[in-house]
Amino acid sequence: MIPDFLVTHSGGFHADESLSSVILTRLFPKARLVRSRAPEWITPGADRIIYDVGGAYDAAAQIFDHHQRGAPLREDGQPFSSFGLVWKHYGRDYLAALGLPPGHIEALHASFDSSFVLPVDLMDNGALSPSIAGPLAGLTLPALLETLKPVFDETDPDAENRGFHAALAIARSFVEARIGQSAAKLRAEGLVHQAIVDTGEGRVLELPMGMPFRPAIVKAGADHLLFVVHPREKDWCLTTIRRADEGFEVRADLPAAWAGLTDRDLEAVCGVEGASFCHNGRFVAAARTRQAALAMADLAVKEAVSNGTR
């Protein structure tokens, strides 16, 4: 059934119904979005989907609220907001509508739920304090969306709706960008895996372009790899591999003698014609040609091995 109306509450808006609206307006672009608390609108009917209002959760009746007694919980006991409920029931269709490969939809649905939807659910229900973000608490997406609410002495009766639709546009851009990045990581995984196979026991992984590589390296158990080389628009990049998702510790640093050098100074120190840059932090370097980048990588491997890197 294609709804004629998407109904959420009027008044002050929050991240959960704004993000729910991102999903539903993409799936049902011809439906009219209604913001109201009037009984005639928040009563279930065959022509509408109701969310974050109405005092009930009934997927068959297409109502998805979480403010009532006995509100729905996830299997692990954590609370849903309207966003979590809408994502649970419509998220897979939304991913398909974005044109993502069918074989990636389940993985993307689960990863987006755990990394993006769940934190919004918890914060909306008071189960997660914004203060956990420390000095960045006011810069989280839920906080930023709420800055678009009209100020207390705004007298224009349409100000709330204008703010809501401004928040909706911004929320849409972040949802689509986040899913696009996650989808790209899955595409990259296949390319990186093939490159690992081609590399065999070598310590330097050569990729056809810059792409997310660490998750695939970890998944493949390619613990022997120390550096990655790939082309950029006008040169080649030599980069290290971080040991963990958090922090900056790498499997092996680039040589200390290269730190902060460029062009002829770097060529003189490393002996590679075409070496053009090494970051002072020794986690990334550049060269003018593929041959130069690979030569630098070989030197970095030799030094790392001599320093005891396995």
C-alpha cells in the first residue's frame, strides 16, 4: 500500500522524526507530509503512515510511536525511537530504492542501524547522555538539527514548519552520505581482497586507486602487510596501515630520516628519484611515479624489518 500521507507531530522537532522523514519521503515521494497532533490525523488509517506520535506501535496499522507505556524495545532491551522503528520496517526498502546491490543490503542495514540509528534512539529516549561526546556534545547531529528550531519569541506561525523542512534537508544529506560511504567500503572490500591475493606474501599492497583498505586487510587476516601504495590524480601515495580503528599506532612507520622532507631533500636522503614528500608524522609519503613509490615502499619495509617488525 502506498500512503497518501506521512504524519508526524507538530511543534518542536527532534532528530528521530526528522530522520524518519528522510526514509519515508524517499520511499513515498508523492505522499504529503503532515505535521499535526489533531486526532483526525494521528488515528491510524489505510491512507497514512504515522510516526513519533499517536501513542501506539503497530506495524500492520502503520503507526510507529515510542512514547507510550510498554514502548517497543530491541531484542537486547535497548529502546527504539521512531527512527529505529521506521528503519526496522522500511530501512531495507530504502536501501533498495537507493539502488544498492541486493547482496549488500542486509550488511548495510545492520551496520547503519548499529552505528547511526541506535545512538539516535538512545539519545532520544534519554538512555544516552549527549555529554558523552564531551566538548563536542553540541556538535552531534541531533544537537545541530535542533538548532534549526525557531527561537522562543518567533511570532511567525509557519516558523516551526520551515525549521523542520530545513532540518529534513540537512538530515537527508547526512543519511545518504553515510550510507554511500558504507556502500563504498563494501565495494572496496572486493578490490582489496583481490589485491591481497595477488600480493601473496609480499609486504606492500598495491591498489588501483585510493580506497578504504584496513577493514578488508583485517578481515583477510593479512597481518604480514606493512604498507599500501596507490595512484592519485597526479602522483602516487605510500601509506601506513593502522593497527586499530581507534588511535594512530601503525604496523610500521616510514623511515625516520624521511620525516618532513620534500623533493630533492627527500630524494637525497632515500636515494629514490621521484620521491616528493614524507609527512613529518611518517604515516604517509608521495612520489611522482609508480616505480618511485614502490622503491620507497621497499626501503620502508627493509627498515621496518631491520627494526624488528615481523
